[in-house]
Amino acid sequence: MNPIQFNYIERFPEDIIDSAIGKPRKFRYTDLSSRINPIPSNSIIYKTITGLGATYSEVVADRNSIVMLPHVSIIKSKYADHTEKGHNVFAVHGEVKRAQVLEYIKATEGNKKLLTTPDGLDKIMWALEQVGNPEYKDYFLLIDECHKQINDASYREDMVRRMEDFFSFELKAMVSATPIEPTDPRFKEQGFEYLKAEPDYDYRKQLHLVHSNSVTDSFDNIINEHNHDKYFIFFNSINGIQSIVDSLCLDSETALFCSKENAFTYKDKFTNTYSEFELDNTVRYNFFTSSFYHGLDIILEQNPIVIVITDYGFARHSLVDPQTDVIQILGRFRKGYHKAYHINNAKGKVNSVSQETAENNFQISETMFLMTQHLKFSSTANKDHVAWLVEQQQRMKPYADLLTGSSEFSYYKLDCYYSENRVKRYYSSPRYLKQAYVESKAFIISETSSTFEPFKLIKLSGSHTKYSKLNIKEFCQELEEMSVIEGTEEYLQYLEILRLYLPVVHDAYFRLGLKKLSECDHRIRKIKLELLKLDVHEKTNSNALIEAAYLTFRLGVKYPISRIKKLLQGLYHDFDVPQKVTATAIEHYFFCEFYNQAVKGITHRWCVLTDYKFSQLAKYRRN
């Protein structure tokens, strides 16, 4: 499936030499509105550089406008900026009710200007229907940062749904400094044009690539080299951020900027945690997750050190696209930066395929999926056949992953699949990563390689995060994606690399299967118990009950006897032990200390487990 060929129209050929200094000047935020206002309908505007003022252009346009932005943090930032300038804008996000949107539309004389999240668009469309405008006439819908409609499609259903609404508007456009050409045929059917703004000065940004086998050690080297007052660090892994902060003892000087949900979850892990960006909340080390990669204006009096971090082995979602994400990240700093780094471990650990192979995989999986879909509804299919076919369809990837919640095929999920695979190819070697930067024409690249001796490495894979639910889920997804190259030498080599990261999950995937891991909710304790039960079934482990006890109980923890009996009886049931648990049965497995203690006036019997009786058998013991 070939992408649509857009018509490139150069709308900005005029000379931009500043007569006062005789040199090219940079665009101001008003430049887009002065050159292309209003934004034409059925267009995708390629800004080339960030900060050209697409939102501003639409806010000052003489019409009713809806500007859709990907994150609440961006909306709140732009809302504050525009209200300060005296613009009558209204922000729509999760905290805003439909009735408030309706009240704004009814009460506002003249042009209505709404800034909204993808989910907030539902509230606006409902309000327009209430005032007798069910076809949304006279409202221009602009999707800002439109590359996110593709890049986030694999995990944000709200992004995918909004594209159906987008085409229901008569007046509409999309804009980004880093757009990705969509394959949805409706763009071609409705005659969309691709309008490109290309500055006639050298707008490339300096960036230093650091190829390293330890991102934490390389990060440590950079901050020691500069001793700067402000560091802005972009790393899309909160566990990874926590590991760096803990390893280098930076907590007292660290601020974390992340989504509202994560800010609440991790508020006790970091001294400073925020879901919105305010300059007054910045400290020396400021860490940002992907919610803050786009659309944010950071204006500092002193130019900071900017560090982008990618560690695929620790967090696959930390990959950044040099041709979209990094351009957006560096574009946040409106007055520039002192120096920018991208620390990465592009060393061939990434599982990727060529674009041709990706397209073939899609076509084959689509054919197989639709064939089994037909069999599901055939007159000869009984209940058991249908259940088996449904299970088989879940393995027909990538097509099975490209369906919406309502089981409809999504072009945006397909584009996301191609885009993610393209980005993964960059990280198969430092050479490919550098080439991606060069081909973007947005950077002036320098690079170094840092190799640290194994005994000196500061690891990100600490025990507190290694077997997290998220890591296990992503590990399984990686193994599933590898199935397209199964049987090849590359498959065997990469499988061995993965086994070193999460050996227990690696074994469980091949012994228990993906379905059983999902039933365990990707929780390591449940997975280990299932492995032990399988050992018993296969008669490969006569001590599985002892190991299960060591997995269930922790040394040094104070347990009430009633709790011990309940947990141990559950293990007896799992391992078919026809015996009732007694108060002292735990002594078969642990050295114990018993004592009495009163709780609310009632005396209870308690036990502390002091050591294992069979320490050599503690294969899956709890830490």
C-alpha cells in the first residue's frame, strides 16, 4: 500500500533577510498568521520548524475554530498564553463538563475559539448539536501536532476515533513541523494538499550523539563535564528516570514532569512531581516523559543543557524518532539551548524488519485474518471451532493489532506500525541512527562512542523494576513481533539477547504460552507459581511445593498465624496436597520465631520467618 502523493506548494518564497542586520532572521510566532491566514481547508501544513504559530494563526482567524491538541499539558499552556494576550479562548479537557462548553458557545459573541484534547472533541460536538448545528457548519477544525495521530495510534484509541470525526467536518486541516504522510484514502478522495513552509536560512540544530553501553554512566559523564545550572532531560520511562536519579543520588535536585495519572502514582517516589509545566517549578535536573515532547513553549533566560535518552533494552517505549520526536523536543526551547545530547544504546538489540517485509507481513496477516473471519460465520462452524478461530486470529499480526475497539481496520494503526518499525530500524546500529538524523536535514550532527567495562556499569535494570508488570508485558509483545523472522539465524541471536534481560519470563513464554501469561496479568509471582505447577505436571521438580512456599513468603516479615495458614492452604490446593494446614506447618519450610501480641485488646499468635530450611531449592524466592 503506497502512501498518498501530495502536491507540495511552496507558499513562502519571499525574501526574509532582516535589513537591519543584513542576515536571515528567524520566524516569529506571528509569521505563519501573516503569510497564510486563514489556513485553507483540506490541507496538511508542513511547518518544517516548530514555533511558527499555527495555533496563534487559527486563534486570530476570522471564523469559529476548534484546535485539537494531543495532551492536556499543552492545552493548559497554550490557554494561559492566549488568555494573557487577551484572546477569548476556551480550553476543553477531562475536567471540563459538556454544560460548560455549551455555556461558552451560547454566551460568546463573535468567533468561538476552542482548544481541546481528542476526548474533549466529543463534548464540543455535543454542544454544537444542542445549539442546532449537528453538521458543525461554520466551524474550522485544526488538528495541531498531527503526526501524533499516527505515532500514538497503537495505544491511544481516542486519537483513532477522532479521525472519523475529522472527516465529518466540512472545514478542516492538519498541521505539524514533522508530519507523517497518512495512508487513509479519504485524504486523496477529498483533494487534500500538502503545504510546505521552508525557511531560506540554515535552521539546522546542533546535536551530539552519544553511543553507549550504559546510558546512566554517559549521563553522569555529561553532567560532570558541564556542571550547568539547568538540565532538561527527555526520557520516556519513569522507572528509568527513577533508576538514574537513585543511582546518582539526584533526588533533592530533581523534578519529574509527566501525565496527571503518573504524577499521582509516583508522587512519593520523587521530591518534585508535576503534570503541568511552569517555569517556577523547574530545578537543576528536570525530567520529562513523552507528554511534554510536543507543543510546549520553554522560554529561559539561561540556555540549558538538553539531554534525550533512549535505552531500548530497559524500555522499548523510550525510542525517539530523529525525524519527529527530537525535532519537536529541541523546538521547545524558544531561545535555544547551550548544548544538546542524545544518549542511546543502538547496538543491534532492536527487532525490526525492512519496509518491504513489513508491508508483506501486513498483507499476509490481513488475508489470513479475513479468511478465518469468513470461516467463523460459516454454517459449519460450531462453538468450539469459533473459539479456536478467534484464538488463532489474535496471533495473526500485525493485522490483529490494527483493529479498533469496535473491530474496524484503522489506517492510522497501520501507519503507526510502519512508523514504529522504521524507527526501530534506526536503532539497529549507530550508523543507521546517525543517517536518520542527517536525512532529516534538521540537524548538524557530531558523535562519540562510550564503552564502559562491565564491572563499572551503572545498571538501569534494578531489581525493583526489572520484573515489573509493564516490562513483562512489553517483553511478551517483543517475542510475539519476532515470530515473523522465526527460524532465521537473526531470530536465534536476538532470542538469546532477550533471554538475558528477563530469563524467567523468557522460559514462561515458551513453556506456558502467551495466553497463560495474560491470564497471570503479567505479574511475576503468578507466573512463577504457574511454572512450578507445570514442573509438577511434567514431573521435572519434586520440590515445587517448597519453592512455591519460598516464592509466597518473605523472610523477616511478621505474619499472623491465620494469614500463614490461609496462604499455605492455598498452596496445598494448587499442588494437590490432601492435607489440612496446622498452625506449625510453616516450620516444614522455614526456621521460625513465634510470639503473642495483642491487637485492639485481643491476643493473636504471630510468626517471623528467619531463614529457609532448604536454601539450595529457593529457585524463585521472593526478595
